[in-house]
Amino acid sequence: MSATLKYALVSHIKMELMAKLVRWKKVQEALDALQFLPKKSAKTLHKVIKSAVNNAVKNANKDINSLYIQTIDVWGAPKLKRIRFTSRSRISHYAKYRSFVRVVLNSK
């Protein structure tokens, strides 16, 4: 009863902040908490948890009220290296950070 998201275009540090918020909570509590937070990582994590719930309900015939979040693993993914052209024929380098997220659910 898990779901994995790879290469999410959010830094793993920002994603970890949202993961700390909902670890070890019931699924419905976590979804309600993440739904109204104005963060991109909250919206992404909400989708991953919802996918894990759908996997548990469909494949393992579990009740949504008995599910809780056992683990949320967040780690860094390869970053996207980009360039931006600036004045006087110069180039500025920047990186877009990505993350991997795995949500594991369990029932009580």
C-alpha cells in the first residue's frame, strides 16, 4: 500500500517540511491539512497520498478510515542544470531541484 512520485519539480528540503507535517497521521487528517496549505509541495504531496489511498482501497480492499501514514520518504533527485543569457554576452547558471517521494500506508 504505497505510492511513489519520481522527479517532482520541488526541492527535497521543501518537500520534507510538508512530510514532517503529516507523518504518522490518519489519512483523512493529512489530506485535510495539506489541502489548504498555499505551498506547491503540499499540493504535490496531497496527490501522492491520494494515489496511495486509491491503491490501498482498490488493490488491498482496505477502508479509508482505518488507514494511517506509516512512512513518507523524501530524497533528492538529479537536478536540472539551466542557463540564462544576460547582458554583454554573459551567461548565468542556475539549477532546478527535484525530489523523489514515497508514501507507505498501513491500517490499524
